[in-house]
Amino acid sequence: MSIAADTGAVEIHVEDDGPGISEEALPRLFHKYERIEDSTAGRVEGMGLGLVIVKEIVEAHGGTVGVRSAPGSGSTFWLRLPRSPAQMEI
């Protein structure tokens, strides 16, 4: 995990070294009830709501969220939130 800040925003990156996500599946990750099949274990877990909830909370605070991934190279999920005027004075 890494955290970076500039004068206008804070950005958080969470990385893993898992199997990665195909380019075709990436757009579906933030859709309600979408679950991407775990090809290495042959099963699908969860309800498909976790990333949707994260995206809605981040966007409600004026931020953005996304992911970079490729099969065989892990994934990096990130979110960027604007800093409040009070935080910018610190």
C-alpha cells in the first residue's frame, strides 16, 4: 500500500501479487453484483458489492477510484480523494 498527497488530493494505492485480471473483466469490476470468476480455483466468491460500495463512497466525497491489472502481474487498486480546504493549510 502507498499513500501520496499533493496540495489538492490524497491518493491511495493497494497492490497485490495475485493472478491479475483480464482486460475484458476490468470494466465489470465496479458494477453491482458482477463477480469475476477465479480461474485458478474454479470458484466465484462474494456478492459482487464490495468495489461498488467503495466506488460510491469515494465518489460521494468527490473522488475517483480505479484499477490497473493484467493477467499474471497482480493488480493495483487506487482511489483519489480531494483534500478539504482545512487540510490544504496543514
